[in-house]
Amino acid sequence: MIQVEGVTKRYGPKTAVSNISFEVERGEIVGFLGPNGAGKTTTMRILTGFLPPTQGTASVAGFDVGKSPIEVKRRIGYLPEAPPLYPEMEVGDYLRFVAAIKRIPKKEIPRRVDAVLERTATGAVRDLLVGKLSKGYRQRVGLAQALIHGPEVLVLDEPTSGLDPKQIIEVRGLIRSLAGEHTILLSTHILPEVAGTCGRVIIINEGRIEASDTPENLTAQLQGANSLLLDIDGPAEEVRERLELDLAVRKVVEHEARNGRTVWRVEADKDDNLTRRLAEAVVTSGWGLYGMRSLGLSLEDIFLKLTSDESAAVQAEEEIPEPVAESDPSADEGSESGEGEDE
Amino acid sequence: MRKIWTIAMREFKVYFTSPIAYIVLAMFAVVFGYFFTSGLAFFMDYSASVQAQGGAGAPPLNVNQFVIEPSLGNMSIVLLFLVPMITMRLFAEEQRSGTIELLLTSPLQDYHIICGKWLGALLLYACLLLVAVLNISVLFLYTTPDWKPLLVSLLGLLLMGGSMIAIGTFLSTLTRNQIVAGALTFGVLLLLWVLNWISSYETSTFSRLCEYLAISPHFEQFSKGVIELKDLLYYVSAISLGLFLSKRSLEALRWKA
């Protein structure tokens, strides 16, 4: 449905997007993930025909963006990062205007406006001025605007930015409900959004695609190994020896001391029964097991790993002042698990 | 055409949902009203004295020449101030708020957007002319002015306003700051306005060129009820040039956005 081939975009000497290629199949929801300034918005603007690429071609629904922009624009619904709303218009008037410039036949406009108002649950604000709407409603009216001409492809640039948590959940739900009818490309720098809504993730950084896969596969691929945290009440050396007995276990490290007990970090090969076996081993040895937690790589870790070389440096720095890190165990764990992956 | 009209009607309505239309109309009504009333007072005074001197045999003074012509001529000065107020927001505001992205990603050609906006502004300008006509129509109650030259002057004013609005539309595409767009428009229009002053003390080719390029001298013939091809051509070219430059500027906007 969307095909991007070798697209490069330069602004003067600065390269915003560098030779990227990807495809999105019909009906897919693809998340475009990357830090701010990675080139997400630029890529979307190229797809929607707002910007011409410096090099390369992009096509939507079989139409080349450069050669037949009008055909492409008819098939794309686009929600820019700042919803393109006219504050001095009423919501209903605004949607009628958008419908008209999207070339919907005049007779059909009232029906379409009603349909998108219902779809995005904005019927209640129909007669209000756009400028008076809350951020959540603005975003929804923005979505309504993108949906009004029943586009095959939806391009949503950070659809949940600046919303409060409740609104974020609502907007995400709305996006999920649009899946199937539309092919959706959405960009975000918030990771749970991708995990929750997208079937596939394209990670982009500094204008290049770093990875493209399902959220699960990305996690699995990069994970490779398993790490666990075990909070055990028992004699340190014996515990270590017992834990190392397990065949899957590769390494046992003292993670921290807590209330006279020791928290161990266990690194092991992927093994579904590991948790169960270790718990059994601890309990049958007569020690107390106070806590057990998997330190799986979250999308956050993957994202950081893929997108920033600096993050490695940051992690290294974090590890030096051990006593300080103790006061913030969660940050410490995060960095250590990252380090574990590097080995 | 429907696409142009859709854009134009939105622009036109926005003028009336914001204070712009009311301020422009009120300012114009007051200033034009003053021009017209003082012109009329002068005319009555003058014709009374002519009657007194020449007796009943003297031919009556022409109300077209003494009232309508000067007041419509003065009107173009008011336009210098009002046109920038009308046009400065056209593209600058869309660029600032990001709504330009909606227009440029809609299945529209650039000329639909540009002509639509120009037309929207021209419609508001036509409302100003309507105020002028309202004033002048009072004359028809008491005397019989010639309506044909009046119609031609109105056409001339429409063309002159159209040219000024086209220039303002172009200048509004250059910046996302409305004040900058307005100031630029005022400066350029003022320059075009005074360009012919040079011809009063020089007769070189350059000064003749300046006179031709100036915007106001082309209205003189219209105000007398004469449509001259060169004047018509001047205004039509000015409008086309303004709209063409706007299109180019909009294309450039895509490249640098």
C-alpha cells in the first residue's frame, strides 16, 4: 500500500532522511519509532505530498507521490503533529470545509460529516468553535479531518502527543478501531504506544532505518538471553553455588544487598522453565525466596540500544558510582540489564 | 471552480468571524464618508456661488466630475492602508498555525488555493465598494448623476483593488509573521503609489517607465468613465503577476518547509 524506495531528503547541508526504503502492506498498522528529529515527520510529509524528496520515490496505493500527487492525496488521510485546525471555525463547518477540499461530492458531505463525528465521538462539540476545544477534542477533530474522505491510508504524526493519560488511551483505542479498514502509518517516540497498537515497528534514527519487525520479534531478537533478579535469604556462597548448578545458568552476580539478604542477578540462556526450577532449588535448599523478577529487555531498552550510541556511554557512567545507584535501584537495574546484553 | 469557491468562501467567512471585516468596513465607512461629505459640501457651496455669479443662464456643474470622481479617487489612498490589513493573514496565518499542511496535502492544485484566497479577499474588498456605492446612491435621490462613468470607475476600483490584493497575497506567502507580511505589503503598495511622482520633474524614459508602473495613474481614465486598453492590461497583468509569484512562492515553501 505504501512503498518507499531510497528516499533521501536534504535541507541545505543537513540530511533529514537518508536513503530509506520500506513497505507497508494493506491493512497493516505500522509504528514509526524514533527520537525527536530522527526524520519521522519528514518521511511522512514526503508520503503525503507536502514535501518533495531530494532523491528516491514514494508511492501510495500504486500512485507515485511525485507524478500523480492529486491521486495520492485523495487516498491519504493525514494528521500532522499539530492538528491543522482553524480556531475561528465551528467544528461542523470545519469538517464540511475539509470534506469539500477533499473533493467529496456536495450531496454526500452531510452524511460524511455525521459519520466521522460519530466515529471520533465528537458529536457533542459539533457547534463549538474549534479554538475553544480541549486538547483531546482537538486531536479527535484532527482525526475526523483525516478520516472524512474515507482514505485507504492514514498517516498520523504523533497522534497522542500532548494528551493526558486518559485521552491517550481513548485516542489509541480509536486508532486500533480503525485498523482493518485503513492502512495506518503512525509515528511516535513513546514506546508503549507501538507495543499496544502496531503490528510492526520501523525504528528510525538520524534519518536511517535501524530495524523493522514486529514488537515481539524485536524484543526476542535482541534479547537472546534471559536475566532474572532473585531476592534470597541464605548463605551467599552456598546460594551462588546452588544457582550455578542449573545448566541454563551462565552467570550469577551479586546485584545488591537488601535488608540483610542478597539480591542476585542470574543470566541464563532462554529457557521457559528456568524460573520454576530456580524457585524450586531455593526453596528445597531451605532458604527464603523473597522476590523474583524477570529483567526482560523492554522496547525501551531496544530502542535506546538501536538509536543511541550515547546511551552506552550514559550507562557506563551510571555504573561507576555504585553507592549512589543503590538509592535508585530501578535505574541501576535498567542500565545493568543493558550491559548484560552487550556481553 | 468549486474548489476555488470553497476556499474563497471560507476566507470570506473568516473575515466576518474575526474582527478584521468589521474594523476594515468601519474604518472605510468613516473615512470614505468624510471624503464624500466634504466633497459634497464643497460642491454645493461652489455651485451656489457659480449660480449667484452667472445667474440662471450658467450651465449646472457636473456632479460626477465634482463629487463622485474625487471621492472615488481619494478612496484609493484608503486602500493603501486597508489592503495590507485584508491580505496579511492570507498565507502567513496558515503557515504559523500549520494549517497550510492541510491545504497542501489536500487534493487541490496550488492555483485553487491561491485564487481562492485572492477571491475571498476580493469579496471583502467588494463589500467596501458597496459602502461607497451606498454613499453615492444618496446623490441619485436629489439629482441625476451619470451612472455609466460611475460603473466604469467601480470596475476600475475593483481591478485596482484586485491588483493590490494579488500583491498582498504574494507577500503573505513569504513569511509566517502577519505583521511582517502587512508591513511589506504596505511598503510595496506605497512605493507603487508614489512611483509616478518622479515624472512631475523628469521626462526621461525611466520616469515614463515609472509612471507606467505606478498603480494609481491607471485609475485616472477609469474614474472619468473611460476604459483604456493599456490600463486594463496593466491591472490584469498585475493580478496575474501577483498570483503567479504566489504560486512560485508556495512551491518554494514546499522545498524549504
